Amino acid sequence: MNRIANLSIAGGRIHRLGRLHTFFDSPGKGAGVSRTARELLSAMSAMGQPVDLFTSYLAGALDADFPVHQVIPPALRMLPYARLQGLFMQRLSRKFLDACQPSDIAYLWLMPPLSIYEELGRRGVPIVAELVNTRMAHARTILDEAYDGLGLPPTHGITDQRIADQNRRLGLADAIFAASPMIESSLQGAGFAADILPASFGTHVPATLPSRPRKDVPVTVLFLGRLSVRKGAHVLLRAWQEASSGARLRIVGEIEPAIRDRFADVLSRDDVSCAGFVADVRAEILRADIAVLPSLEEGDPIATYEAAAHGLAVVTSVPGAGRIGAETDAIRIVRTGDAQDLRAALHDLIADEELRRAWGNRARAASLAYDWPVVARRRLDALARFMAGKVS
């Protein structure tokens, strides 16, 4: 294992990266964005890059293989985070700023207090922001149009104030990691001075997979995530209204209330099952044949990588395909928002087992380039190039 990974070549010379101090202002739980951040830091740490994490609290922190700084005592973690945030954010911010030196890198996730950006700038500490989804101003335009087309009031919660708050922070960053082409596109023309660092998220790619027995029916189409307008729920359920016989749709995740009401007839069908939140996602993937994600707006969806790594045929929109879809031919991409195109792609795969296997094998092979250690190595190299440019 490479233990000097923070020695990276940039511009023809070796550049040593300082410690990566990571600020994650929400509780670090075992799923979602917090899991993504933790996987990246763990992979970087395993390669020899000095990292640490500052967060309200981290579930399973004792298992972390890098330093974790927490401020909310265990006895209070059962209380709603909204009640605790104001009490402990100042302490967390102070601990983070006390650790940051100009030779280090401040790695900021989500929406840290603006004062952190301002103080780091005054000290000359390089600021690298992680933009998890597309810029809010970009996302709101897409989502408002979708909700309007459904005759529903928007529930995305993106306000003018939140857009302004995000823009002020991004305007103070020195570099921004953009995990997908859609994120990159949302930053174009925004007027930020920061360097845009193209990147990706990823997954754990299993070394081996259990054999997938040949089967006739039912073919299982799996949707992983919150079934919402943002994730193209209406596109998927409209496509399923005329789904091929011999298939079933498995929904693993919460369902947006407006979608549950609008599409109650589809969701109550015998060929649709809704599991809600499931801890053992891998078991769901191994029982499935096709993964589907017709999102309207995304960052770099982990569900796509997980399905690909387990050899499923993956059908997505352009946003749902993420970086792996943009860089490889391993994802079956349909037109965003087009239920008929999605229906046709699903029909072809449901009807043809060999076609499913071919797409699944292609996805599995492509996923090897998005295993967490590979992703971490690319990100460290991008940081090295960025830092070398700052000192040249």
C-alpha cells in the first residue's frame, strides 16, 4: 500500500500536500453524504495523506482510521440536531479554525458558517469546497419547472436566501471539487474565482460477486434512493404504467408525499413493492436485475456506482449517470424527463437476459475505475496540481 500518497507529481515536480482539515457541519451518520465524505477521507488516509474530520458527531467514530473531532456529547445525540446546532456550532468552528495553518488545506462540505470562510481567507489557508449537488440556483430552475409541470407546489426548499448564502461561500473558495459534469455545468458563468477541480464519487467495488443464476420471471427493476420529483419519480412511475409483463419494480427508500398521492394507483399495484429505508442495500442490489435512476438533478449519485459495481444493468438519465456515465459507455442513458424513452429502454432489458448481462458486465468493468482508493488518488493528484499552481 502506498504510504507516501501525499507526495504527488504536479507540473513535473513533486508536491507534498499539507494536512486536509475537513469540516462537515451536520452529524456524520452511516449513510448518504456523510458516508461519502467518510469513505473519501478513509481512502486518502489509507494512502498516507494526513486528514482529519471536524463534525458535530460521527456515528461509529471509534472505527474511523483517521482523527475525528466531535463536539456534541453522546448523551445529547438523541435530541433533534436542530435544537443542538446553535449551541455547539461555535465550539466546532473554533476547534476547526484552531487546527488550520497556512500550510494545511481547509476542506469544507455542505454549508459551514460564513465566518469560517472569512477567517480562513484572512489567514491565507487554502479553501477547497465540496459541491455535493449542482449549485442551488441551477437546481431550483430545474425543479421549479418539474413541479409546475405536475401542478404541484415546489417542496425543494431552495430559497433566494439559501442561494445567496451558498454563492457567498463559493465566492470565497480557492477551489471547488465538482463531482460530476452536471455540477461543473452549474458553476459555469457563475463568476466564481475558484479553480474547478473535476472529480467523482465512487463506491466499494467487491473483488468477487456471487453468481447470478439465470432466470425468466420476475425480472426485478430496482430504484435506490428517495423517490422524489428531483429523482425523476414521476418519469419512472409514468413509464411503469405500461411496464412489460414479467417484471416488478422494487423501490428502496422514502417516497415524497406528493408523489405517493399523485401516483397511488401505480404504487399500489401488485408488481410494485416499496421497502422504505433499508440498512442492507447490498442484499437488495444482489436480488435485482436492473437498476434505474431517471433523475432530473443530481450530484454524482452513489446508487449508480453501487449498482454498476455489483454488475447490474443500469438505466439512468444524464444526471443519474453521473461521472461514470459521462466517461464510459457502461450506463444505458435515456433522455432526461422522457417517460417513453425510459419505458423503451426498460422493455428491451426486461425482455432480453443476455442484453441485461452484457450491460451488467460492462458496468461492472467500468466501476473498477471508481473504487474509493482510485477516486481518492485522482482527487489527491488534483489537489497537488492546484496547490502547485498556487505556489508557482
